Amino acid sequence: MVSSSIGNVKTHKNIGWGSLSLLLFILGLLFSVSFGKYDAIGDYILRLIRVKPWSNVNTGMHYTVFYSLAFYIPALIIGYKFKSDWGEKVGRILSTILVLSILVTLLFFVII
């Protein structure tokens, strides 16, 4: 009885819709974070469509951080909806952390 139930235990997760959670998280990160001397991908995209990525030329508030919520929030939702797929937990947890930190930061700037 025990041996047959051990054989039915799933030891790995398959790539599925929940895996998009991790992919969307990575895209949001690439969209909003600058790496070394290189601008974030979101900066290039916003400049291409003639939208300012920074509040004061290259300093001040980095608007792409807020635009990255368009990646993080769907990643969070997909991660909660498809819990049996590979990468969903990491994408869901990291997206939750970044969404909360962005919202707390926004709240902090609104209060001050």
C-alpha cells in the first residue's frame, strides 16, 4: 500500500502557464533596473516613444519602476492562479516583494 502511493508522488513540476510568473518578473526587473553604466531597457523604450524615464533628465524619480508594475502584478496573479507549474512560486514571491516595496515607496513619497 505504501509503495504504490510513493510511486504516485510527483517529484518535479512541468513548465506551464504558471511559469510565466517568473518570466514576467524577470521582464519587469529588466524594464526597471539599470545595470552598471547601462540604462534599464525601460529607459530606452520610453525614450523611443518620447516619454521621460526620469523626473529630472537622468536623476530624480525613475518612472520605469512604476511602469514595471505592469509586469509584476500579472506575474503575481498568474503565480497565485497556477501553483502547480515550474517557477511560479519564485515569480510570485519576488513579484509580491517588489509590488509591496514600490507601493510603500510611493506612499512614502506622497506623505512627504
